[in-house]
Amino acid sequence: PAAILAARLYRCFGSAEDLEWARKIYDWQQRSLVDPATGFVWDGMNRTGDGRIDKDWKFTYCQGVFIGAGVELWRVSGEPGFLRD
């Protein structure tokens, strides 16, 4: 949700800092929570206090939020890579 909000703030107010944050959040999520083999988006990390990705928690909303962030970033940047993701 934070990447979506930052991209929408950029679209509304034009602050380059908001766009930068949207990209940073999206890039971190893609590097940290997206399974490169399947594209599945895990819910989070450190639930058990060990700093690892929690691969036991699987929720459909995680897929939707990541897709939504990609769509919002595509809308403000026009970069097709966000839609491919």
C-alpha cells in the first residue's frame, strides 16, 4: 500500500521525492518478497523474529497490492516493465 500511496501522491502533487519513494518501496518488495521462480508475493518477513521471509503465510491480497503498485507506477512513468511485473 505504501508504494501505491507514494505513486498517487506523485500523480497528484508532482513531488519527485514521492515518485522516488514509490520506486524504492516497489524495488524492495520485488527483491525481498517476490519469488523469482513463480512470481508469488509473500506476505512479509520477520513474523517469527528471525528476520526471514515467512513463506508459510500465503494471502491473495499480497498479489493484488503488488499488482496495484505496478499499475500505479506504470501510470506515472509509462514504463511497461511495471505492467510485466
